[in-house]
Amino acid sequence: MTIGIIGCGTMGAGIAQVAASFSNTVIVIDTNTEALQKAKISLSHTLQKLVAKEKISQEKANEISGNISWTSDYNALSNAALVIEAIIENIDIKKQVFENLEKIVSPQCILASNTSSLSITSIAAACAHSERVVGVHFFNPAPIMQLVEIIPALQTDKHILLKTKEIIDTWQKKTVVAKDTPGFIVNRIARPFYSEAIRIYEENIANIETIDYALKTYGGFKMGAFELMDLIGHDVNYTVTETVWKAFYFDQKYTPSFSQKRLVE
């Protein structure tokens, strides 16, 4: 089927790679043509690394590249069966994108958001046919991380939910259906993980290297909290923390950190 991806950042490009790996025609949309070109080159380098490590064959790498097209023209999505939005965590911008998308895609097209913390119900409210809007939250890096949260809005038709889950299951991901609550499952759990690590650092109990070492060596985590924040990006990580904190009516355990806010600034 034809899969549309809005946004060619780390998440968008990663989701595109996943979808293209399973013989889908993938169209990546971004209004920044320079970013599109960079994302295309970056994916090519990623695929060549996988070939060098014998994770995939050269033929498979060529197939994945051939399945993806990169464009700034939203009209290219007119025949898409599923469109996944993976842009900045800003509710107003996302609503505008969904409102515009609805005028282009077919009535059967499923509209999904890869948001990690914003309300799917609120995003869906921007659409005239909000019953076809659903959350599809991948984790970074999308080609490696197996978990995908599927989040129905209050308006989501149950058949759309099941169809979306079925599609992502065919991409060999482990899907879980989550309620439309702030942070869903993973980011709701993860906020105190990051915040407590930062507090330990701020209170001079231990330095960053020691905290991450302890989490990996004794906590069993593959990455430390600070390593993970660096991978995700402080801009995204802080925004999610702030969003969850506000959405839970300023519950203290989700309070953002000034240290991270300064890094974002």
C-alpha cells in the first residue's frame, strides 16, 4: 500500500525506512527541501552500514531506497492508505496539518500522529471526519525499537483502530493499544526516570557519567537517562515533560527541570 510520512526528521525518516522494508510505497513529505535531501542521503548511509554489517543484502537496500520518494508536494498523498505525521510537538501546528491533509487524501485514508504526548482526541477534533484519526507512536530509533503504541481518540472508529494495528503488526512491530492519556504508557512512565536522574545530578549526589553507569550496570538499562536524552534531543524530551506535567495538572512527579530548560534555550 501507499504510506505517507509527514516530516523527514529522525522519526519520520526512521518510520519511512520501516514501512519501505515491507514493500510499501512510501512518500515522505517535508516543506524544507534541504532537509529532505539531507534525510535521503542519511538514509542511504544508514542502509549501506547495514549492508556492510551483513544485516541486509545490497538488493534489499536498493529495494528500500526505491520504495521511498521525497517531496514537498502534499498532493502526492492523494492515494495514500495511511499517513503518519511525525513533526514538531506543537498541537496547533499538528491540527493545521491534519486539517489540510483531510482535503487531499481519500475518504478511506487513515490519518495517524506519531506524537509522544499530545492528545489524539484534540488532534482529531481538527478534522471533519475525526473517526479516522489515530495515534501511532514509534520509538527512537524506529527501525530498531520494536514497541509501537496505538492510541485511539475518543472519536476513533473501532474498525480504524483494528486496521491500523493490523498494518503496523505486518511491519513486525509489537503493538499495544493505549488510552489517550498524557504521555500514553511509555512517556508517562519515563518522565520520573529522566527527572529523578536530573535531580540527582542537580543535588550533586553524583555526576552524569556515574548516574548513567549505575543505571546500566545495576539497573539493567541499555542506555542511561542522560545518554537517552542526548539521543532523543533535549528540545523534544523537555517539551514532552512539560506537556505531561501540564496535562496532569502540574503533578509534582512530572515537574520539568531548569537544567534541561537551560540546555533547550
